[in-house]
Amino acid sequence: MKKCVVALLLAVFTGFCVAVSLCVNVLSSQTVFAGDNVFKIVVDAGHGGIDGGVSGVNTGVKESDLNLEIALKLCERLQSFGFETALTRKTKEGLYDTTAKGFKKRDMAKRKEIIEEESPALLLSVHQNYYPSSSQRGGQIFYLKGDDADEKLAACLQTRLNALYEKEGVKARKYMPAEYFILSCAPCPAALIECGFLSSPKDEKLLCSEAFLDRLVSSVCDGVTDYLFSQA
Ligand SMILES: [Zn+2]
């Protein structure tokens, strides 16, 4: 990363601290507090183990692997912004005990248990999209239907993802309501991030690029700080 970009990020982060201190306390330049607790964000890497999710149309890359790679990068970037982070899934394995019938239900129950234990201030669930037509492209945010805070978070994240993909010639997408179980697990604002379409060879190529993933996690972090600014 170029030094000027780092300086800019630090400047943005300092401004962010000042603004957010109206609703959360910032006790150092490196740590963001919500009340007496460090502002914790749980990052959920969707799928895992025998549940690979969708696959890349050209490379066959598994959604579950990509989700984990992005979730790890996202945690690292959020930590550099002063947030505490926790993961639901830390390895390529799923969160079920055995692959016997009902493993998906047990996997989701374990995610819920982890989220409740961590008691985060924000939840971000990472996924990849797939559509029968390869023409569909871009990132898309889903939020829990009827939840105002989730919708505001979704709007902030979608704006940043649209800006990211606009540079790749992709037209803006709209964030959408949904009734996903993972979103209903969160005792806090939550968003499900579809990072791109693995059914699109062009999105797939981007998502297999380290440089694009770095830009993607930056966009998500910016969306998170935009949301917190809007609440200050
Ligand atoms: Zn998925």
C-alpha cells in the first residue's frame, strides 16, 4: 500500500474516531470502544467443509474457500481500524460435529451459538453469489427484512460495493431484504455480503485476484465506518 494511502486512511480514521466518540468512546487511536466494551465485529465466513457453497464457473473455486479468505482479510483490516473481531468459522471445515443428516442445521446452530457468545456490535456474513445468467455482476448486500438498523448498514455497504464495481464497468445493484437465518441470529445490526457472482467469468476473475480482494475488504470497512458516522 502506498504511503499516501496510509496517511489518508489514518486521517479518515482520526476523523472517524472524533465523530463516533459521540456514541462510542475512543480511548486510544488504535481501539474503538462501544460504551465500556471494545467495539466487536463478528465476521461469518459462509459454508465450509462438505458444504462448499457455489463454485466458480471457470476455475471451480469453492465459495467456502473464498469466503474464508475474504473473512480473514476483513478481520485483519477491521482490526487495523481499531475494531475487535471474531470469526464464526476459522478453518476450511464446517461447524458441524458429523456429516450425518442435518449437518447444515447443526452448522447454523453453532454459528448462532458463537454469535451469541461473542455478543458483537455488528455482524458481517461473507458469501458469493450465483445466477443462471453469466451477465449478472457486482456485489450485493442483504439485510433482515423489517430491521431499520440492518437496512441502514446495508445501504452504506452497498454504496461502497457499487463504487468498487463501478470501476470495473459494472452497474450499481440494490441492497435487498431477506429472511436469512444468520441475520436473525445477530443481536445487533447485521448484513450478508454477496461479494460478487461466481457465475460471471469476469467477477470470478476479480474475486480470484488478491489485489481486488484487498480493495473489496477496504470497501466493506469504509461501508462500516460510513454506517457508524451516520449513527454519530
Ligand atoms: Zn453462500
